Amino acid sequence: PITATAILHLVQEDKIALDTQLESFYPESNIRSITVLELLNHTSGLPQDLDTLESYDHMSFSHKEVLKLICEVDNQEDVRGKFQYSNIGYFLLGDIIQKVSGLAYDEYLRKNVLNPSGMTGTYVDDPKAVIQKRAMGYDDGEGESGYAEEVVADYINPLIDLGNGSLLSTTNDLFSFYKALSGGEVLSNDILDKAWKNYGNNYGLGWWVYQGDNKMIMHSGNISGFTSCLIFYPELDFCIVMLANTSNVNGQSIGLSIRNIYFGRDYYQPKIRESINSFEFSEKLNGSKFKNPYFTLSLKIEEGRLFVQTPGDPWEELFAETPLYYFSKLHDFRLTFEDEDFKNGKLFFGDLEVDIERVTQ
């Protein structure tokens, strides 16, 4: 959302337009016909994560090398125009901010978003900088029971993730960000109306948008060692900020549960699950891929054990609670299928529930 806010600030200053094509910045690339709007609302057709690009190495690649790799991505007209969440798109938006403004990404943010919002404790991450009260990040390791035990998270090079997960912040600062946005101190009401409009799949320009009795705006995030969630109701002046220094939680689920408690609604509570001993998984699952509105997940069977992978993440073992209901012991991640054809089912992550459909086997 902060990268999107910076781009929309450039739109507000008439320095860029939502229909500007990437040809203006990358004229010889395969992505030149994509527009700024398509990057913002995840309809560009670009893959989800840098890890999905062939030969990508987050430890050794420079920002310039990553950019070259993205510009060589094959044209994906078959999925363009459809919602497909893409962190790569926001990497490009971070680069575009620098090209259009003539300032470094962190300089433009500081001048036009962070300072006007009073976000004095928010920084673009620099691994060499001494930052007071910087939290250590933790990730999931497997304990003796098979359930998660915390370990120090793997290092992620923030210098190649500008626009896409390179910020350090605090709960107070993110609350200040909400107050500045809703108070019109960063973007005009006309621009906010565009940002908080549902363009399809309940997504606006950098924000998830849900319209009930009152409009709810939200976004969650997860990077190695850290999880975040920001939820607010502009009409009610109600805001929730959740930050955790572990990636072994579902920020969206926690944020929505806090909301439900506040409004007196039922809320999700995770539980320890028991698996069937010596369960034989169907070969129909081996090599299968299942799509949902956000990403495609892959399944495989090795030595009788079932594993799942989502884009950019390692393979993770699933266990059978019933013949058609599988769960992870590392995350609150579950799959259930309608029948033994394994063509359709549902994915649960905390209290998030989405339909899945098999696309290959």
C-alpha cells in the first residue's frame, strides 16, 4: 500500500498517469504494453514472485539484474486482464517511482508519504544500518512432534525488493499512515476514491476493498521472519494494526479475528489436529496444480507423503485428518476436496476460505 500511495502521489502531481504504458520506462522489454493501472491492481499477467523467474538468486542479484530478468518475462496475454497477485509488479512500481521522480525510492517516500504522515519510525531497510529497536525475525522449523518450532528467519536481501517488502515500520506509524490517508494529508479524495474502488476480486489500487454495511480497506503482508496486517473502516474511523516478528502466522486471520471480537462477532480459533496414521494418498494428487483467485498451488507425493507448494515458498508436508481433508503442522493451512476425483475443493488459511480448481495433473 505504501508503494501504491507513492505512485498515486505522482498521479496526483500529473507526473504519471494510470494508463501510462511501461514502454515509457522499458521500451525494448517484453512488458512494454503493460500499464501502471495493471501493475497497481494485479492484472498485468506478471508472475507472483521473483523466485518463480528462472535463474533468479536473491542473494547475489543486484537491483539492475533483477530488473533485466523481469523485462525478459514472456508475454502473458492469456492471463493479462485477470487478477493474479504479483509482487513483481510492485517491484516495477518501486523502480518507476525512481525513474519518474528522479529521487531514490526511500527519498521520495520520506518526502511525500512518510513525513506528511508523521511516520518517523519507518525506514527502507538497509542491512548495514543500525536501527534502534529493530526486531529479529523468526520463521517456522519442525519440532519433534511435527508441529512448528521457531527458528531465526533466513536472510532476504532488501536492496532488491524495493516497492515489494523492503520497509521497516511500527504499529504507531502504520496507524499514523491510516490517519493521514483518511484525513486527506497525503492523497486527495478523488485519488483515494480511485485507490479504494473495487476493480475486481475485491482489489483496488494497492488495497483489498470489501463493501458491507461499511467499506473495509485492508492489506496484509508476509516476508521471511515478519507478518503484518492493516485493516480500517474509513466511515467508522476504526483501525487495526497487527505486526509480528514471525512469518509463522496468518496476519489477515489475526486482524479479522480482532475485528470480529471488537464487533461482537464469532471469530476463528486455531486448533491442534490429529492425522490418520499410515494414510495412503491418491496418486491423482501427485503433480497436480490447483488455481484460486490469488495464486496456483502445487502438490506432489514423495515416499507416500503429500507436499504442497505456493509460489515463492518451499515445499511443505500435509497430513490427512480425513480422506478428503489435509492440513499443515507448520502453518494454519488446510485443503479439502469435494470427492475422490480431486477436481474441486477449498483452501483455508486461518479464516480465509477460497475455492480451488485442478488445472493439471
